[in-house]
Amino acid sequence: MNHTVEEIRLKNGARGLLIDVPGATVMSMQFQFRAGNRYAKSKDIEQVAHIMEHMAFGANARFKSEHEFASEFSKNGAQSNAYTSDLSMVYEAECADFEWDRILDLQKLSICQPKFNEVELQAEKGNVRSELTNYLNDHYHILWPRIQQLLGEDVLTHRQSLQTIGEVTLADIREHHRRTHTTRNMRFVIAGKLEGRKAEIKRQIEDFSLPEGERFAIPRDVLAKAGPSVIRRKDATNLTFTWSMTIARELSDEELDAMHNLSHILTGTMYSRIFGAARQKGLAYNVTSHVGSGYYDSSWDIIGQVNHETAGELFDIITREIKCVLDGKISEQEIETAKSYALGRYQMGAQTVSQISSFYTGRYFADDFIKNYDAVPDMIKNVSLDRMIDTARGFINEDTWVLAAVSSGEKQELVELNDKVATLFEPR
């Protein structure tokens, strides 16, 4: 879908993107604050942000309860959601084009004028407790916070977070909202048919009744290499693992594109070097790789599940293929195939207003950077073998990594798998 992007900076300090999608029948709105778990005033009440997010669509200045507000919000099919991460709290809405102004007004109401009360606090404490407990049944979910801790990030595991729920008071909820929900700490992305509407959108957002405040800084952790770690679960029937490597800087767009292509070559298809080889030998049902760039650090992760009896063979393949990458043994045909796949996914990724919005939100909410949608095809075409190899070698040379798993087996099993990938970090 064709679209144009404009960044606006309002008098109250808020900043955001207005994405005009001519002819769109849907409006998408997202408002982000740096107000996630890392911004709780104390680790003892770390889940204050999460609980407050659950209360976001509850009682407010115009509606007495969540039930009343939800009934009004969704009467024409509009959808609302909110989520909390380590850093962000994001409010989302999607609605039919004809009621965009009504929904924007209701979003403003829930963000600016909540009426936090004890009844809804106790209910949402229970819901958050249930949500985190559910995560304990998902091995990937319980694995990632542990990896963050092992590498040195100042976060809590889900079990630790559960212990903080009972400590959160109504005063804590109000304090967190008052401190974090300020106009300078707010970013937004609104996408849809915006012709003739931008002035009214700006007026409404400038009318947000929030203090001006400040844009919070992103916390910085000092990361370090860690030894292999096992989370013991008696009910684990196989090995759920993540091998996470980090580098102490933000990757450039060119490096990210190169690593995304490399991830595709390694695990993206049934004929990929790691996943495809593992499937061909019947070693593992699924193995993926992921590259992410943060504000201070970037990560490269190999993730999967494998039966105990085939884990050694799988890690032999992983080690072998990463070594091939480091040695520059990637063919031009593999690179061109990965580029072709990326171009296809790019063209398929802008079929809806929501998809277009999502292209911009992640990076813009993180560091105010506006990605250039039209430049993507050329960026993909410009991916080079040298950039791919140099970036992969950068992660290895950094030597900041950890292998962790959820398993019912002994730690020695993971130690032996760790020894295999550790050979990649030996002086070359």
C-alpha cells in the first residue's frame, strides 16, 4: 500500500509519525512511553508497570468501570490493547475509518485521566499473576529472562516478578503513571487515511492533559560472558535452548540487513544450512536464528528444541556451519537467494495499515529513528558477503555469550554442548 510519512514535534514535547495511507478504511494508533518494568521506582514493586498497563482501560474520568469503557470503545468493532516490556508501555487501537476521532478521544481519556481504584487493582493483580504463571509453562518464556540475567542485564525472572505483585499498592500505580506518563516521554504513530485530518490530530494530541516531564534515558548494563546454565524442569521432555551472542554497540542498518540474510541462509528454510540439515537428518523439528539491535547492545541468537539423544549431532552442525561463515564459505548463489526471499517478504509486508505502522514503530519508539520504506529494496540488494562475514566475526570476536537451556537432564549435557560452540571463540 502506498503511503507517506511525516514526523511532527508538538509544543508539549511529544513527537510522533503521521502515516497517510490514501483510501485506507482502517485507522491504527499507537502511543508509547518509556514506562516499562525497568522504570519502576524499586525492584520490590517491579510489576507496577505491568499491573498499571492492565488497568489502562479501566475506570476513568468518564466511565466508572472497565466494563463500561470497553462497551463504549468496541461498539463499532474497534479493538484496543496495551503491552509492557522491560522499557516500553504501549497503548494500541485499531478502528474503522469513520470513527477515528471518537477512538482517538477515548484513547486520550484512558491515557490521561485514569481513575485507578482498589477493586480493579486487586482484579488486575490476579490477572497479571495468572499471566506470569502461564509463562512458567512456556520454556522459551522462562528461558529468556534468565539469559538476560546471565549476560548482566538488570531484570527479574518471571518467578522473581511474581513475588513483587503483592507489594504493589494503589499509591505505587498512581506514582508510576504520574512520573512516566508525560508528553516529552511520549511517542506515537498514527496510520490511516489522514488527508485533511492532520491538523485535528495534532490539536487533540497537544490537548493531552499530561505534565511535560522528560524523555527517560534507556538504562545501560555492562554485559559479560557467562558459563552454561540449565533451568531444571522435571516435566521437560527435551532440551529447549538458546545460544545468545552479544556485541556492545548498535548494529548499522547495513549490518542488520546482512545478518538477517545470514539468518535466512542458516535457518530460514527447509534447505537452510542448519535447520534444513537438521531436518534432513531427523535431528530437530525446529531451529531458528534471530538478530536484534538495541540502544547499546546487539544480539545474535540461535534458538531451538532438540531431543537429548540428537542434541550432540545438532550442535555439531551448528558449530560446523558457523565456522564456515567465519571462514567466508558462503556462495553468491546463497546470498542472491536470500535477497530474493527478503524482497518478496518486503512486498508482502505492507498489505494492511497495521503492517505499515509496524514497519516504523519498533525503531521509532526505540530511538526516534524513521526507517525509509522506499529504500529497503536497494538496501537488500546491497547486502554483501564481506559485510555478512565481518559482522558475524564481530560477534565472535566480542566473546560475550551464553548457552542456556530448560531441561530435565543433567548440567553435564549442556557443558558438553557448550564446549562444542566454545571452539568457535578460540584464537584463529
